Amino acid sequence: MTEVVGVRFRQAGRIYDFATGGLPLETGAAVVVETARGLEYGQVVRGPQAGRNPSAAHHPLREVLRLASEADKAVQEQNLRKEKSAFTICLQKIAAHRLPMKLIKVEYTFDNNKIIFSFSADGRVDFRDLVRDLAAVFRTRIELRQIGVRDEAKILGGIGSCGRELCCSTFLEDFEPVSIRMAKEQNISLNPTKISGICGRLMCCLKFESDAYDCRQCERHKILGDMEAAAPDDLRRLPEETEV
């Protein structure tokens, strides 16, 4: 067995497991790890705990490369500044090509080997010319990633109808399926404006209490069943209608 920590790369993002590699890691520590995208800068959000056996895993568990140094933190801050500049440049290129797309976010990998431009659009967009222009400007690998409206809301954030910050942008790691049945079980008005979030989809909070309502239904049926079993036979019979 090996010690494992949970690392997150952005607020409310998914938590990924990494082996400590013998490093003295604590919750809140900034670290540098290697991912499929290359080197990444992240934060430990779950302290060391016993994890899986690396030899028995189908996919080897990557190790934390090092604790982030002051130089690493400076690189991360520089990347954040460059993302703002790249965002402006990409907006200009999108306007020049008259593409029907909305730029949402720009991300630099920690080692600057790739820039990821996330955008939303109603349909498919031919952005091949845009990629060539961006590659000529930044001289690095360019990835354009189309995202859905729920991911857009998660990245941009906002205030929900409850007056609080959006759940998806503050603490939700993944989106779980939400159905209209959940609103019906909770006796919530089926008015779309009442049960939809700012993304236009059903609100994620409908899922939060769904399990509680399921348990209440089970308990209710159990209680009714017990009451029926305990009732005398004459009370269990329905009264016969009498003719007048």
C-alpha cells in the first residue's frame, strides 16, 4: 500500500489521486504533478491516507513531483497573467473570423507546452483557421475545447435563485443526472423558471434532497403496511354501499 493525497487544479474541480512519493504533504500545500496534459500546478485538498497497492492497479498511480517552490509559484502567477492576455487576443481572432462561438476560459499548462481555449457554441464550429492563427501568435500547441452550458456556468460562476453562489462553481466536483421526476417527488412547481438554473438546465440542488424523499416514501409505505397488518379484519374491509 502507498500513501495517497487528493490534488485539485481549480476551484470546485475534480480531485485526482497522487502518491505522496515520500514527501511531507499536508492539506493546503501547493504541489507540482505530472498529468496527461503535462506538468500541472495544484493544491492538496485531501491529506495523506492509505491508498491502493500500485502493483495491483490497472493504471499506475502517478507521484507528486515536488512541493511548489517560490519559483514555481511565480511561474503560476505569470501563467495567470498570460491567460488574460491570451483571452483578449483570442477574442480578437474570433471576431476577425466571424465565428459563432463564445470564449469562456483560457488555460496555460504549467510548463507552457499547451494553451487550452474553452468555448461554447450552439452547434459545431469550424475553427481550423483560428487554430492556425493562434499557433502563429503563441508558438505553442493550441487546443480548442467546446463545452456545454453547465460547464460554462461552473467556470463563470454566478448567483442562483436562492441568493447563494452557484453550487457547481463552489463545491460540486461532478455533475450528476437530474430529472423532472425529482421535482415532482418534492412537490415543487414544474414552472421552468422555478426549477432551472442560470445554465437553463434543471437545478443541481434538486438532486441533493432526492435521496431523502426516496427514504421518506419507503418509510411511509412501511408504516402504512404495518398499520394495515395490525388493523382488525373488520376495519380492513371497506364499508359496503347501502341502497336508499
